[in-house]
Amino acid sequence: MKIYTKTGDAGTTALFGGSRVPKHHIRIESYGTIDELNSHLGLIRDQNINDNYKKNLINIQNKLFTIGAILATAPDKATLKNGKERLNIEKITASDIELLEQEMDTMNEALPPMTHFVLPGGHQTVSFCHIARCVCRRAERLAVSLNDLEPFEPNALIYLNRLSDYLFVLARKLTYDLQANEVKWIPEKY
């Protein structure tokens, strides 16, 4: 199988279902940012971190592929005329969202209470996590914009929202595990 198809040379790309859109279309920006986020999660997973975090990140990366497939499908191509779904992929479920919440609760139990905002950094692995959190927020903003134009599965948006929270808690937990310094943001007084 050749990787290059030359079909995008004129600045368009195909969605699932065959329709073509410009490469700058909000749908492409949305799932492209999900792909970027997934790559950042791979970078975090490649660090010297707890195996449970790695297992969770692999699960999250798989869910992001599902979200990418949802976003890469135009609504009119997502179902057949008889109402059957065209895409034979998993959906994002309430239990997927609950798993993120449970993992956050577990990590938070070991952390000191948060009394201030924290500045990203303190350790390279923690910084990678904060970058992923920011990319996740951008992916969420783009997905919300797309959803305003062409609604899609609501759990995908909820998952992205919860994932950015998860990545923040993971960054704090990695700071704790790596015995890095968590720098509080203390606003200057004027």
C-alpha cells in the first residue's frame, strides 16, 4: 500500500464516506488536533513513568482514535438511509468518561490540596503533560466549534473536557512522583 495518493495535491482531503473538504476545514482542524494530542500522549507514555499511567495513556490514545473517526465523518455520511450506522467503530461511552474521573480521584488522594494555580514545569515529563493538556483544550475548542456547525456524538466533547482535567491531575501526580518542585502562581501585588 502506498502512503501517498496524490489526491490531496489540490488542497482537499477525503472524509469517511467519501466527501471532500478543504484541508483548512474546521473538521480537519478538529481531528488533526486530536492526532497532535495523541502524539503528545505517546511522548508522555515513552517517559519513565508508572506502568499504570502508561496503560491508561494507551487506553486514552485508543479513545482519541475513536474521536478522530467521529470527527472525520460528515454527519450525512455517518448513517445510512435506513438509520443504521455507517461507521462500525466503538463509541465514547459514559463509562469511558467515568474511568477518567476515577483515575483522577485516585491520583488526587495522594496529592496535597491545591491552594494556588501552578506554573507548568518542574520536570521534563511534567512539562510534556502540561503541553498535552493545552493541546487537549485546543482540540476541545475546535470540536465545540465543529459541533456548533454539525453536531456529533455528545460524549466525545465530554470526554475531551474531562481528558484535559485528567492531564492536569496527571501532571500534578507526576510532579509528586518525580519529587519535582510544584511552583505556585502567586500574583504580584501592585
